Amino acid sequence: MWYVYVLLCEDNSLYTGISPDPQKRFLDHKNGKGGAYTRSHKPLKIIYLEKADSRSAALKRELEIKGWSREEKIHLLQLNLDPLPPGKRDD
């Protein structure tokens, strides 16, 4: 299983990436071992996670999200924050 993730950075910017282990990858970013962007824009937290069935599916989705405007990304995050009706949750 792969994941697409979005990080909120200290300067309020958003960083999108993929990983089979987003928590570990987040720690890599926080410790300066992630992408060049997050070395100069310190990540604060993961604000979005989306499952993908394969690395190639995750890459495709990552590129799609990276092509969006900030407003489109924020809309995705807002949709993700809306509570699901009973019976629609994964738990």
C-alpha cells in the first residue's frame, strides 16, 4: 500500500509527496532527510493522507495534486475534514 500525503510547513506552504510509510517519511522530512523543499520549509504536520493501490497510482495522483492551485488543494483538505455519515467510515 502506498500513500499520497500533504504536509503543512512552517511558512504555511503545502508539500505533497508519496510513501509506503508516511509517518516515517514525515520524520525524514522533519530531520532534513526528505526533499530539498522541506529542508528550507520545515514541515509541521501531515494534514492529508490518501491510499493508493500501487506506487504508480500514488505517483500519478501526486502529480495531479502538485498541478493544482493552493485553493484547489485546500478544497481537497476541506472535503477530507468533513465528517462521514454513519456506515461510511473505515472503522
